[in-house]
Amino acid sequence: MMVKEELHKLDPAIDVFQITAEIYTGEYVIVQVIDILGKIIKSEVLKEMPYKGIEINLHDQAEGIYLVNILKSGHEPLMKKVMIIHK
């Protein structure tokens, strides 16, 4: 029940979404997109996380819920759920 309520709070993105993590601006990070089955479908190593964040395009993936992890050595991962829809 809690998961269902949580999913209703997600704002859907149409193919592309922007990820920002101001606390990691200028830092070396790894950004991963993970599907509902736990498979990493996209991974990007950034030598410096831009202040404006990065744009992630999932037009070639199925509609649904994905997890985005931002990983930095020595820190807990930042995780965010995104919902992708195609128009």
C-alpha cells in the first residue's frame, strides 16, 4: 500500500529528465539508472558533476519506474525514483 501511494507522488518525465545534486557539484560521481528488475541500464562517470546537473534520455527504454543512483566514494548513494512515459 505504501509503495502505491508513493508512486502516485511521482511526476512523470517524457523520455528525458534532468538530475541535479548541488552537494556534489564539481565532484567525481557515477550516475546510474536502474530498471525495476535491478538491472543497470545506463551508467555515466562524471569527473565533475555540473551545477546545472545532467540530462538523461531514456527514449529507448520501456515506460515505467526507474531508480537513479548518484554514487560518490565514501558517501551513501543518493537515490531518486523517476517515472518515464512516451508520447
